Amino acid sequence: MKGLLARWFRFQPSEIDELELDDFQEWCKVAVEQIEAQNRALSR
């Protein structure tokens, strides 16, 4: 998931490492939601 966040949101690895677990999980959730929405839009 670190790689996903780094690529999707342009986070630096050090920024990801500094996130609290709750914040990391929330960013992961947001990324998955955005990617799924993008995939739905592209498949229309």
C-alpha cells in the first residue's frame, strides 16, 4: 500500500513512514475509492 500512496498521491516515502496508523489507513481507503471511481468512469 505504501507504493500505491506514493504513486497515487505523490507522497514521499518518508512522509508515508511518518503517518500514524489511523491516517495511513484513511489515505489507503481514499486511494481505493478514487481508483475504483476512475475505473468505473473509464469502463463506461
